[in-house]
Amino acid sequence: MTSVALAVLLGAAAPAFPQAAAPAPAMRHRHDDPVAYIASLEDPKRDDYQKPDEVLKALALKPGEVIADIGSGSGYFTLRFARAVGDTAASTPSTSARTWSAT
């Protein structure tokens, strides 16, 4: 079930439209300003293309299931997953550490 949920997550989290690649210099400097980078991850407009409610609906997570949010960055999906499954969620931040709980 975990591998199915991960596969669904990866498929559902991808935008339905192609994204233009960032120019190489922009990609290289993306993490130079952690505050600005986290702000971009926390931008409310992100919901428009990430569609977190649709992702959670597609995953159909239930309390007690195990899910790992690998490369969770600022925790955009982490809190949503934790609320869905309870204390069986796990997070591996890629850019910053954040303390979270299911409540």
C-alpha cells in the first residue's frame, strides 16, 4: 500500500501542464537566500498548481497508514499528510527543518 500511495502522490502532485525550465543561473542560485526560497514554497498561489486537496483526495489516506514525505522542504504537504494519517507520518526535509505534529 505504501508504494501505491507514493506512486499516486508522485503522479498526482505533478502539474497537468508542462512547466518552463528555469534558466541555469536561476537554478544555481535558487537556494542562496533561504528566506526567499521558503517564502516561495509557502506562497498561497502554490495551491493553484499543486492542488493539495486533489492530491490528498487521490491518495485517500486513512488514519494509521504510513506515509513518508521525502524532500519535504518547508512542509507544504507534510502537515496535510500528518492530519490525514495521524502520528504515522514521517518527513525528510530537503531544504529546512520544521517541527510539526498531527494536531
